[in-house]
Amino acid sequence: MRRLALLLLFLCTMALTIVPPVRADQGWVIERFHAEIQVEPDTSLRITESLDVDFNSLEKHGIFREIPVVYDYNQTHNRIYKLTVERVTNAGGSAWPYTVERNGANEQIRIGDPDRTVSGKQTYRITYRVRGALNAFDDHDELFWNVNGRDWDVPFREVSASVLLAGGGLASATCFQGTLGSLQPCDLAAGTERIEYRATAPLAAGEELTLVAAVRKGVLPAPELFLEQRPRTFPEYFEVSPGTIGATLRSCSSAVWRCWRGRGGRPAATGAIRRSFISRQTRRRRRARSSRASRWWWSTSRRRACTPRRWAS
């Protein structure tokens, strides 16, 4: 019974260690998140995000905004969105300090003063430009965009977005809300120049609002597409294919033929093997000659020393 109890305790401990961690509520909330997305005539996007947050009594330096810019495209390439931050301010227009750096597949915008903390209600207005985000189809072009992203550890009380196209051309729209892969629809009001999207309920940490907007073909030039070569993984260096098998067999057969093309099946002393063989033979002959010369000199010296000398009178 004791062994069974220990086994059950061990299994329970292992089960707890493999349960994925739950996103932690950090004690503050995003009261409003609105994204205004302007589709430019060159197919780029000019996006202004308005965030109204409440840090409550927490002392915070600021916020991190993670925007995905690298997506899977095919087995050899990734699709890249080119993002440029134009400015970051509060609702009154005063600039917030910020830095931008790549964080894995995301562009990370770090907003706030590292030497000063804030608390309570704060406002952030982030304006940036994105190239390469529109998708081209045979009968239309399409914008597919995750509005607030799912990298937040805090809830949202309100999430909304607007898509604008000057001169018209917006054809249809749809949107979804919730966790990744959710098909729960959101509220929208569609027009040819402007489409409004709104989540029907507050979103928890990790939930997002996703919008889709179709543009009539020919209204915009062909969308840009930026691809980046994927780095090769370790197994790909040893990928088995008819080409690699043929190259390996040719290399092996060539090496075997070179080693056994001598007479009688003996390895031919060519190249480095021949030089090594000759150098060994040369060293042996030199040592033998040196040994014979030493023995001759020693015997001659002994005979001279033992022979009586005659002095001249």
C-alpha cells in the first residue's frame, strides 16, 4: 500500500507539472482598445491604436505592444510584414518614450519611461505603418487582421476597429472574437468607404478580435508580398533524397576505387599516402647511414689511439 501511495503521489505531481500555465491577471485592465486602419493607395496600412488603460494602484513603467510580423508561408519561406512606428503619444498629444525591437516573430514596442513609474488611468496612441499585409485573390483583395492580439495578460472591457478606404471599394466584411480559431461573430456595420467592427462582450486575456475586409479587384494595385528564406533546421542538412543518395554513392565508389586501384588489390601509394610512404623510407635510410658512419668513426678513432707514434728526432 505504501508503494501504491507513493506511485499515486508521483503521478499527481507529474500531472501538475505538465498542465499549461494559466494567464495571470496582473492587476490592471485595458478599458478601451480601438484600431483605426487606413488602407493607403499603395496598399500599405496606416494604423492608429488607441488604448485607455487603468493601472489602479500599481506602479508601472508602461506597456508592451506585441505585433506579429512573421508568418508561415510555405516549407522554405516565411511571409514578412514590414512595420514602421511613426509616433507614440497620449490622448493629449504628448509623446511617450518608446523603443522598437524584434521579439521572435513579433515587433515589440516598449512604451514608457524606464526611470519613472505611473499608476491609475493612462492613455496611449500608437501610430505605425505596415507594408505587405494585404492578400491577393483572383476576384478581390483582402485584409485579414488581428486587432488587439493575443499576447496580453490582462482583460479588455471594450475592443473595436475601423477600416477606411478613401474613394470607396470595400466590398464585404466579417469578423470573429474569442480565442484562437473561434468562429463567434462580432458586430459590424459595413459601407463602401468605412467598416466598423466591435466585440459583443469584454475579452479575457488571450482573446482577440479578428476582422476581414474585402476590396474590389482593380481598386488597388497588386498587393506587395515580402518573403524571407527560412533558416535550415538540423535534420534538413541530412535530408534523404535521390540526389543526396546518388551523390553519396558516387563519392564512396570514387574513394574505394582510388584506394584499391593498385596492383593485386593493394592500396596505391598516391598523393598524401605516397608522400608519407617515401618520407618514412627516407628517414629509415638516413638513420641507417648515420648509424654506419658513427660505428666507422668510432672504430677508426680507437685504432689510431692504440697505434704508437714515432717522434721526429
